[in-house]
Amino acid sequence: MRLRSTRLFTALLLACCATLAQADDLVVVVSARSQIESLRPEQVAAIFLGQTARFPNGAVATALDQPIGSEVRDQFYTRVTGKTPALLKAHWSKMVFTGRGQPPRELAGSAAVRKAVADDPNLIGYIGREALDPTVRPVLLVH
């Protein structure tokens, strides 16, 4: 009886950990109408850091951001670009000062980013995995 209880407890603990890990996953998305099927992390980083304004197929790529200070934004930039919020601020200060670019437009959260991306095949954004729906296509899973 005790062995069965221990196994059940272990199984429940593992299931909870797996659910928490998935909740932390972020997804880079494009419109379901976009021709882009997948992107590599370095391609996504280049778009979001203003180093390119095009998808690999040559189509225009316009990045959308989550709000400054949001956990989703901080996780995205740390995991995809390796930049902390302070480094990201310094990056964009330099880009703006030298006239080489403007930071992505910010939207209110995952639902707003998903809706905007769904409506325009030239947009790219990142959302929490739980916010996915058929109107957008995941092109990169960010762990």
C-alpha cells in the first residue's frame, strides 16, 4: 500500500512539474495566413533587435513587443537574444541615437499580440504558449 501511494505521489508531482514547465514556454507566432513555417532563434533575434526587417523569404517582418517590465517580455529577450532588460534598453538607445532603428511597437499582452499578428501576415510576435489558437502559427518554441 505504501509503495503504491509513493508511486502515485511521484506521478502527480511529475505531472505538476510538466504543466509548470509548459506554462513557462513562450511561442513566437506569425499569422496563420503567413508563408513562414518556422524560424531559427537567431533569425527571430535579428528581427526583434532591429538587425533585419525581413523574413528569410524576403517578406517584410514587423515585430510586436509585450509591455516593458512584463515577465513574458523579459523571458523572451533573455532566452532568445541573451539580453537582460538593461542590455536591451542600452541596445535600443544606441539604435535610436544612431538612426538605425526604432524598438518594436508594444501591445498590452499576449491576447493583443495574438490578435494583431493574426490580422497581418507581416507581423511577428511572442506570446505565452497557453494563448495559442488557430489564428496564429507558432514558428519557434522558446523554452
